[in-house]
Amino acid sequence: MFARRPAYLKTAAVVASAVGLTAVGINKAFINSPRGLQQLVWKVDQRILFRGMATASTVKLDAGVQPEFFVKGITDESARITSDLLQENHDKHHIFFNRGGFHNHIVHHLLTLFALRATPEEIRRGYNENKYYQRPPGDLKKAIVDDMHDPAKFKTYLGKEQYYQDFLQYFRDEISKKGWETVLNDELFKGDERADDMLARLYGGFLHPIIHLGFGVEFRQPAIIAEALAQTAVHDNWMLPFFLDAEKAAQTSDAKPQDTKTIVQLLNDIRADKKLSSAAHWSDGNKIRDGILKRAPDEMLKYASQYVISESQLEEKTAEMINAAVFYTAAAQHPPNVPKFDFYYIHVTNASIFFSTFLALSSLTSATKRRLLEWKVRSDLAMYASRASPALLMDDLITYKTTDKDDSWERVIERVNALSDDGHASKLVRALAHGEQVCKKFEGKEGFVVQGDMWKRLGNMAVDSVEAGGPTWVRSAGFEEAWKDVPVRQGLRARV
């Protein structure tokens, strides 16, 4: 019933590359043609050549898509409806649904439902329940888009949400001309000052930009990749010094990849470091920026720089990251309160699936994949510390029992597809199901705490915790204040 995309679909990659080159070639062939002819060609192009094909401005899904984790039997009708709704979202909505920087999750939600073989009715309901509070994208200003082609002017627009629509058009243009693989390497992974600035922004906003990019790459949708790049551009880059300093410290230390601590060991070290584990305060507006990196920057840097990997370890270390992310997301519980997942920690888990996507991408170098993974783990360590480094308890991973009479993965997915959700719960379930498949071959190795039936148990626990009602999530699980409104279970004693 379930399937995981093969390590890399080489044939599909060749076809996709050929399509991209064809589009670029057509663009170049007519670049110097009379304007009237250009307009005619592109009208024909849109109606005929690109009919049924995903482009930098058109979302087009196929029922035969093979994302990282999916349920077999996706229908053409689901592909059509999801494509239409995502196109409407692309054309009509901003990446933030308010002025406070709260993210539009429609892409994440619908693509997850699509992959989990939700019915067309469930997909449409997921859209309708979340479209009403979205905001329009704003006016497109051609002069600003033109400015963005000047590197000096490009950076003056960064970090400002009012330019989202202009960035979106800029990246659509770039992808149309060069292909999305080239644009990603130029804009994010080149290693120069501009690309590093964008790369830090990719990890901003509780990983929303990199999650959005992951969906675009996983489902091979250039329009969604353009959204992700525009979203990245309007996020802050205050994490950049942390990433670069950790990288520099790791390079100048004696740490060797084969001797590096596991992520779980580093989590334990962070919790044991009282200065770091208490650096974030409940009152901090942003507990990483205003807490960890302000009150214990050296301590955070010490642990983050201890995580180094080699390119030969990428498959295993990707799986270890996934396992550790799930472990601390699920184990940050607070008995005797009923199980609840931390809202910030679930983003660490929900983003993890896309590192399998990046690992399989032939257009990225091994060095880029290594850097992406190291930055992800360092971000994850900072996220753990920022929620007061809660105790990580194994009880529920080992003994949790759902009240549903059927505890199968099929039933878990059926339940999450039926939820009224904005995408967080369904993404969590898919990430857990994917984690089970990826980590299975490494069970028994140090650093792989989640194993065996724990995966399915956590899938049930995740859906149970959401179905139980408010609060749906806890926010900042290491603080007592986060649990004050969470009901208490019967027959359990506090072990915090």
C-alpha cells in the first residue's frame, strides 16, 4: 500500500532535464525575434507546448508521481484538483497570511494530502478551510523586478515581505531561462556571499522556506520552487553568523567525521549544560535569537561545531538526523499531562523528509549535500536548546497505546486525512512514516533511538494528540508554562 521513491529515478531525471533544456532553448531561439513574433510564439507555447507540463508559473501534478513517501493508488482526479487549487494559491495568495509573518501552509497541506492518497473531497476541503484567511500577493512592480537583476540592488529588497510578489516574478523568470536546478545552485549553493546569505534565510522562519523548497523539488514543481525562493528572500538572515561561525570552528578543530558524537549525545550534552539549557526565557520573543544566541552563544557554538560529517557518510547521517529529530520531537513529554507534540519541534521533524529528496538530487554536489545536512543538524540543536532543553522520556515511545481499535499505518493515514488541519498534523504523520522506512536499515546503530514498532506507535500518538482537542500543540515544551492548559492522564506520575 505504501511506497517510497527509489533512491534516484535516473530516467525521470533525464526526461526532466531534457524538458528544461527544451524550454530554455526555445526561449533563446526567440530572444532576438521581433516582439510580435515573440508574443505569438509564447501564446502558442502556453497553449500547446507546455500543455500538461509543470513550469515556473504553472503547477501540474501527475498521478504517477513518486515522492519520498506516498500511498499507492493516487488518482488522476486528485492530481487535477490538487494542481488547480495549488495554481489558484500561486496566483492569488501571499506566502504570509498576515503582516506578522505567519506562513501560508496550503502548498504543504495539499501536497501532503495528495501523497497520502486523500480523496478529492478531502483535498478540496483542506483548501477551503484554509483559503479564507489568506491575503492577496500584492502588486507586482516591474521596475523592482528589473532592479533585482542588479546584484547590488537585489540585496536591498531582502528580508522585506512587501516584495514577495516581485521576488516571485524574478525567480520565475530565472527558472524559465535557466532551469530550476541551475537557479538553485546559483542562488543558494554557490558558496559566495550572496548565496550564503540566502542559504541562511532558507533555514529561517522555523524552517518554513526549506520545507517549501523541499515540496517543490520532491514533486518537481518549478512554480513551487519559485515560491520557496521568494519566501526565502523575504525572511531574516540573523542565523547566518551562527552557521558560518560553527562551520569555521568545525573546520579549525581536531574533530573528525568518524569520531563525531551522535546527535543524541549532543542533545544530552546541551541539556546537561545549565547555562545553555536555561539561556532561553519564557518571555523571549524569539527564543533562539533573543535567548540562546544572546545569553549562551559560545556554549551553543561549542556543541554545534562538534557535529561534522564526511560526504561518504551522507546516507547514514541523513537517516540519523531524521531519527534524532523524531526522537526529541516525540520524547519531549510532560507526564502526567496527556501527550502533546511541541509546535516548534514538529517543524524539525516535518523538514526531515526533504533531506532524502536533496540527497537523491543529482544536480547537487556531495559537498552541497553535506553542508545542507550539517546546517540542518546545527539548527536542530539550537531549536532543542531554545525550548529549555526538556527531558527526553522514552515511556510513550515504548508503551503508548492508542484508543482506536485499529492501530495500523493505513488507519493512521485515513484519520489524518480526515482531520480539519492546516497541514501540520498530516506533514508530521508522513514524516514519521518516511522515517520508519529510511531508518530501518540502520536499526541497532548508535544514535538511532527510534526503531521497530515505535514508529507506528508515534504515528498513532500524533493523531490521538490532535484529535483530543485544544491545545492542539504545546509551544516550548521545556517550560512549565507550556503545559498549564494540557489535561492530565489518569494513573501516571510526573517524571520531569
